[in-house]
Amino acid sequence: MVKAGDILIAKPFLQDGRFKRSVIYMGEHNEEGSLGFILNKPHGLLLRDIFPHLKNGNFPLFDGGPVSPNQLFYTHALGQQLSDSLEISEGVYWGGNFFDLSQMIEQGQVSSAQVRFYIGYSGWGEGQLPQELANGSWFTNHSAYSGLVGAMPAELWGMELMKINPGYRAFADFSFDPSLN
């Protein structure tokens, strides 16, 4: 069963426009529901675009999911260097004091390998994710956070899919929109 720190990998035939070919890092999963962040859908903006005072805010923003699309979330490997962080799994955290994080960014103490920013998140209500898993919408796996955030977003889904089964290479190589073939 899925747990915080695991990833969801959209199965090749999942056609939901928001989640098609998504890789989602799970931040929380319990009886009450689940929360995660899409890792491989760049939003097209940088952190400094929404916080112009952050001159060193050259961090890409990712579309974390359809819930709370007007809020900024972040996962990181900064640990207790960032107060008020919540540990997801060993060495991986989310949230924390944004004022402290912005100061660390401005002082050049944080890299994009350590923190990932998301607009919105992916959420499931009680029993919803287990039902989607039972219906065959998702594969689950565990991958090192550093490898996930260090991968090229456009290649992440195929890379994680082939870890499940190397035979899925054909799906990974297939166009996102088959009508363009």
C-alpha cells in the first residue's frame, strides 16, 4: 500500500488530462485522505515571477495539482535548517517557515536540488486513492527524492515507468498525443 514518501506513476492508459503521464510524490496518506505533488509538470514560471523581491529566486514552479491552485507549496531536503518543516520520509520535508527559506535563497544557501516549489497540490478524500489504485489508475513505487527532483521533468514519467517494467519502454517512447504521430 502507498505511504508518505512513495510515488504514484500514472498508468499508460490513464487519460485524465490533469494526471496523464504524471509522477506524484506522496506527502501524506492515511485513512482520512491523501496529499501529493506532481513532480513532472513545470508551470512555466519561476519563483521570482511571483515573488519579485527574491532576486535569486530562479527556482522553477511546478503544477502540483488541482487543489488550492492559488497557494504555493514546497518539498525539500533542508531538514531542520528550515523551522516548522514537516518530515514526509527520512530526509524529505514539506513546508516550513517561508520567510527563513526566502532568506536562505537570497543568501545563495539553497539550490533547486534541495527544494521544489509547486502551485497547488493533488488531493484525495477518504478512500478515494485506494479506490483509484484498485481500479488500476496508478503504479506505486519508491524512488530517492534527489533522483526525482534531479531528473528532467519530460523524462521522469518514462524513467519511473520503466523501473516498474522495462517492457513499458514502448509507452514511455510513445507521443503524449498519438494524433501527432
